[in-house]
Amino acid sequence: MKHPNYDIMQALIEYTKANYHISGYAVGAFVIQEDEILSSAVSTHNIENDITCHAEINAIRLASKKIKNRFLTNCYIYTTYGHL
């Protein structure tokens, strides 16, 4: 699959809208590996009181844990930010 991918981005926008209530921000991220969503996350820095809990960092952490490897080889990150 060629990146950026419109369908993945649309899925991320829908995911972000559906999870807006978690943080009050329309910020989300997907880590994509082999055209599949490896992880998804939203920004939680205001909940965790941790400036590093941005959606992108949360998604990277989840992806690394899922594959049990700190190297996310052949992965892409998609992120969105907007106002609802």
C-alpha cells in the first residue's frame, strides 16, 4: 500500500471523533504496519498530567509493547489534530 493512505486517514478521523470525550481534544494517532493498524491512541496528557502523553507517543508505546520490540520497522504513523 502506498502511504499516505486516504482510507487509513479517514479511519483515524472517525476514531478520533469517537474518542474525543477521553481528552477533550480531537487528537489521535495510528501506527500502521503492513497496511494494518498496529496501535491506536489519543492524547491523554491532560488526564495523566504528563506532557509526554501525546497521541503519537501513546501510539508508539502501544505498538512497541504489542510487537515486543522497540524498533518499529516498516511502520508508518498517522496523526490528526482538529477542532470539533
